[in-house]
Amino acid sequence: MHRNHVSNLAWRWGFTHFTRLTQSLLLGGLSLLGVFASGCAAPEFQQELPVIESTDVPRELDKVTLPPYRVEPPDILLIEALHNVRPAGDHLRSGDQIMIRVSNTLPIDPEGSLIENEFKVINGIIMVENNGTVDLGPIYGTVKVAGLTFEAAKAAIATHLTDVAGLTDPQVSMTLPNVSGKQEIAGEHLVRPDGTVSLGVYGSFYVTGKTLDQIKDELEVFLGNDIDKPEVHVDVLAYNSKKYYVITDGGGIGEQVVTLPYTGNETVLDAIANINGLSTASSKNVWVARPAPAGTSYAQKMPVDYRGISQDGITTTNYQLMPGDRVYIKADGMIIIDNFIAKAVAPWERVASFTLVGYNVVRRLQQSSAQFNRSQGGGNF
């Protein structure tokens, strides 16, 4: 019985001190929560920047036309060379086909063989071999023309027929059946991260920061070494580089950022419609934050009258968006307070839950100990 009494005293002392410690933690947590809730229900840790209010801002029914579009990665351009003809000074290369006609060749012997007489005629399309020569037949031999201009190759063939083949006054006529450039330029061209587009065998061309007219003019000059008087058409197939953002405040539990492509005609209402309207946690406190010039620290914030642009059809604050704009949607004040209280109370709820579990465990151990002591006492009796 003495041992059972000591056990009960130890249990009561331990549980009393454990309960007092738990109560102290709970009271301290609730006091801290009260300080935060009364003094700073929605604490702001960001520095407020000076706000520049714009009066002459484009808006619905009073929009402006944007300046000429400037290309940036990762836009996709449509580039077509409409006049893809190799220049007159281009050098012949292996694989070219040349139409060669020569008069005043060797006379045809009426009694000679058919094959021998055919070899005396030079009139047909001859390909430049991989060794850079054209074969004029077994009677006249070969002439190296690769690396020569068209006129230089024509003169080399005439000289060869005179000096080597022994013709008296050969008259050489040459044409190129295919005068196309090295490679056709037509189709989609992605602006790469380094700001260039690939033009195949013609190399890379830098386009970032340029307008379409600038690209056209400079590209025609760039291709002038490989194409005779090129005519280039340039257009934008995908406007991937220009975008704006819609940021939805989560009420203290994060923010959702949505990136939307910019086409030049969006307003604030369009931006909100593109995210399926305001969420259940959103308030009607909306503004547009416009990027300030580089190197400055001034906020350009334009408040939006959401009720006016939605329910009343007032277009005053339904601003026309520009590339880089941020449409910020603040969370509802009650949602902010609710989330703040939930985050502050959650740790203490876990402590209380742990206390209850510990109490139940100790209680069961006490009951088991009491039953064991009774059984031992009854056995001795």
C-alpha cells in the first residue's frame, strides 16, 4: 500500500508540473498572437517606394498604337528570300551543271564511226566533277573550272580547246541551267538566346533589338555576297518575347504569378478575364504596376476601380497594358487575418494535442499500475 501511495504522489507531481508548463506555453503563445493581431494585423515588411501617378495613360476606348515591334528571343520570324539567284561573280564548285556549246570543233568524218563523230561534238549539260573539272570527251580532255567565276571558266575552256585540243577558232557558249543560290531561305526561324537566327549555309544573322524593316534592309546586304540582288520578306509568326503578368495575392500563404502573351490590345479587364476572374480569396483592390526605367527606384502604380470597369462600364481605370506590366490583385482582408491566425495558432494546437496524448498515456499507465497493485495485495491476503 505504501508503494502504491508513493506512485500516486509521483504521478500527481509530474502531471501537475507538465500541465503548468503546457499552460505557460499556451498563454505565452496566445499573448504573442494578441500582440500581433492588435498591433499589426497585416504586417508589411516591404519598403514603400514613391508612387508616380500617370494621367495620360492609354485605356479602353482611348488606346494608342504601339511603336514598331523590336524582335527579341524567343520570337519566331518568317524569313523568305524572294529572289534566290546566285550572283554573276560566284565561283563554280563541284556538283554544278553547265550547259556547254562549242562551234568550230573538229570536222566530222562521213566515213568515221558514229561514236567517234559524236565525241567531236560539244553540246550538252556537263557536271563539274568532284575533282573540279569538266570532261569534254576523250578527244578534247578535261578542264579544271572549280573555283573560277563563270566568265573565267568560259575563257579557260576556250584556251584549252585552242592550245591543247588544237582547234583553230572555237566559239564557246556557256549557261547555267540552275542559277539558284546555295540554299533556299524560306520558313520559320527561331531567335536564339544569343539574339541571332540561323540562315543555314549563309551563317547566323543578329536580329535582337531591331525592327522588321531594319532586319529586312540589313539582311539583304548580308546576303548580297551569296545571292544576286536578294529581296527578303520578314514577318513575326510568334510574339514570344513580349508578355505581361497577373499576380494574385494568396492572403499570406503565397502568391500566384501567371504569365500571359502580349498582343498589343489587352486591358486590365482582359488580363483578369484570362485568369478566369477573381478568386474566392481575392479582394477588389487591384492595381497595375508598370516597370520603371532601368536604374530607377520609383514605383509606377495605377489603381484600378474594379467595380467601375466591371459593373458600371467606366473605362477610366481600364488601362491599356504594356509589355512587362504587372496586374496585382490583393487578397481579401478577412482572408489575410484568417490565414495569419491559422498560421499563428497551428503550432500551439500541436502542443495541446501532444499534451492531451501524453495525459491519456500517463492516465492509462496509472490505471494499469493501480490494477497491478490491487491484484498483488489481494494475492498476499
